[in-house]
Amino acid sequence: MPARDVSPTRDERDIHQGVRPGPRLALILVAAFMVVLDFSIVNVALPSIERELAVTTAVAQWVVTGYAIAFGGLLILGGRAADLFGRRRMFVAGLVVFSLASLAGGLARDPVLLIASRVIQGAGAAVVAPAALSLITTSFPDGPRRARAIGLYGSVSAVGFVSGQVLGGVLIEWTSWRSVFLVNVPVGLATAILARRVVGTSAARGEQTTRHELDVRGAVLITGAVALAVFGVSQGDVLGWTSLPVVGALAAAVAAVACFTAAEARHPEPLIKPRLLLRPGVRNGAMLAFLLGLWNGGEMLVLSLYLQQDLHLSPLATGLVIAPQGVAGFTMGLLGPKLAGKVGVRRMLVITGAAAAVGFITLTRLPTGGYSPLLTVVILVGFGTAGTSFGSLVIASRGMDDGDQGLVGGVINTSRQVGAAVGAALLPAVAQSAAGGVAGVAGVSGDRLAMLAAAAAAMAATAIAWHAARGASAPARSPA
């Protein structure tokens, strides 16, 4: 690895100086792509799963919900475990769990086994995601090189989410729904095997594990809080927002957060250090990630349903219509560091948030029938989504100790996942509640109103970025 600006610290023992950063980064990006791809690729398979396993829509939806609860609930724990027990070690372990669970899901003949495999798959992904991000942020020093690496990570995430729609449609049309699970197995296991050589070994890991203890009580409380919150939000539209399970889950989540806060204040080695959450970069990055998840998770679901149910497009055609959003996101991930270098990360976030808002406002004019060139405005949404993802990661990781980078990755990914759960519940609910149009307002359908709600989230992100840019004490001219 080329000479760095500073010497590696003891917390950087995951970094193998004899391995070039290019292959290591490429391997990490493959794993990140696979994890993100799994979010959307399974959505396309749900109708086929319902038919073959003879289950209701509500049961089939748990294939998505089970994954979301496990993934969102365990991200912070996975991030801290990577910091304490070794990033490469947790990265490989998470890939193995994810791959074996994918195999079980692809072979499942029973809905219970399928849902259980998805929960375990989500747990594996919750270990892989923060470990992958922390491997990137600790492999490169603060500055343009780290910004470029994070930009590539954002590009892969953007194109992976959209690629799931296209790849899922192709696999299901040519094979069966099982292939959307089985495709992960060879990729995941090969990546895990190569990681042991390409990512490098960790020196003195035993010393590190004996010097630190995982905050088990805090881990249980925060995992339970996030899992309960994701469950409550994702099931609100299914069971009813005033139903006992939903209200009880949300109340229990609030209670768990309160207990977690009190427990962390007294723990000698807390899971989340209070001073970390007080840092403006982490706080702003988490809020931006939440809003990004809200508009991205909800928009993808609403657009997919709109294109298939209203315009009567096939799953493959639907994926191809949405594909330009992923292409724009990938391009923005590559160009983001250069743009940030010219105008500063905070000002770039203002630009990208505004671009997403303009894209959603334009989508409030969705046609009621037939394909329209208006749908190409998803390019603006993709540009804004990838730029916001890149910027939130940069400002959150900037200036953080290497020993906390896994936790920062867990916090940002958790914020985005909870936001996606809110968006996936909120935006379709808005679209369904106004399916017949809004009384007294001509031409406003439910789908259009849902796009307006997404625009509001993008405008809120723009306001946060604007406030951060104005409050920055130093000139925002560095991409890091």
C-alpha cells in the first residue's frame, strides 16, 4: 500500500501494508453491492413466492420485513463488533452467514424456513455493511483519497439498489424466484475466501479482544429498540397504526431507547460514546441518511407499483425504466469527490438535496397512462440520492478515530435503514389513501402526492445541509 500521511495506529491492524488498496477496495465494493442488491431484488420475487408457496400477501411481505428488522436492528452492534474484534474477521464472518442463509432461502420449501433464513441473512448483512465501510475509511487517510473511495462505495450502493429491480426481473423471467437467493451464494463465499488474502491479516488480535469488552446490555437495548421501531413502522399500514402490536412496538422502542441512554451513561466502555453523537458531523450525517432512506425506500416502492399496476409494465420493463436512476447515481459517486473538492462537501449536499427535490416535484406530474419522457427525471433523483449518500458518509467519518469508524458506519447505516422503513410504509400509505384523488384538488392522484412527500424529505435534507454549510467555521473546500 502506498505511503500514508500518518503511520498506522494500533486500531488500524486490519490494514495489510503488503496489499495494494485497489484490489482490497474492489473486493469490499463487491460485498457492499451484494448486500444492497438484496434489498430490492427480493421485492420483484414476492408475487412468485406467493404463488409457489401458496401464502397470502401479508405472509410473503415478511420475507422483506424479517430482513429489514434484523438488518436495521443489528447494524450498530455489527459496527462496534468490527471495531473491537477485527474488521476483516467480522467482514468474513458476516459474508459466510449471509451466503449460507441465502442458500437456505433458495432451497426453502416452507414459508417459515424462508422467513427465518431472511432474518439470518439480514443479521449477516448487518455485520458486513459497517465492517465494509470501516475497512474503507481506515484504509485511506482523511483527504481526497478517502473521499474517492467513499464515492465509489456510494456509487456501488446506488447502482446496486436499482440493479435489483432489473436483475430480479431477468432472473425470475428466465428461471425462478429461488435464483434471487441462490445468486448470492457463489459470490458471497468467493468474496469471503478472497478477503482472507486480499484484505490482509490482523496483528495481535488476541490482545485487542482481551483489552475490550462488548457492551452486551447496551447492544441488547439498542438492537431491540431499532428492531421494534422498524417492525412498528413497517407494519403500521398492514395492521393499522392504532393496532395494539404497532402501538406497543413503538412504545417499547421508545422505552428501550430511554433505558439505553441511561445505561450508556454509566458504562465504562459504552457501545455508543455520548461524545460521538454530539459531533455535528455524525449528527448531521445521521439526519441526512435518515431522510435519504425515507425518500429512496418509499420512492422505489411507489414507482415500482405505479409502473406495474397503472402503466401495466412487466417487472423487467419496470426495472429498465428505473435503471437511469442507478446510472446517474453511479456517475455521481464517481464525480462526487471532484464536485466536493470544488465547492465543499456541505455545499455539494445542498446541490444534491435540491436536485432530488426538483426531481420529485417534477414526478408529481406522473402520467395516468402510457410511458412518458417525464419519467427520465429519475436521473435527477439518482444524482441527488447518490450525492447525499456520499456526503453524509464523508461528514460523519471525518476526523473520527479509526477505532470508532465501524460504529460510525453502523450509526449511518442504521439511520438510513430506519428511514427506508419509514419511507416504505409512509409513501405507499400516502399513495393508497389518495388513490381516488385528493378532494377539492384537481389532478392530484395518490402517486403524485407520494412524490410530493418524497420532495418534502429532500427539501428537509437540503435545509440541513444549508444550515451545516453556513455554520461551518472553516471554508468548505476539502472533500474530506
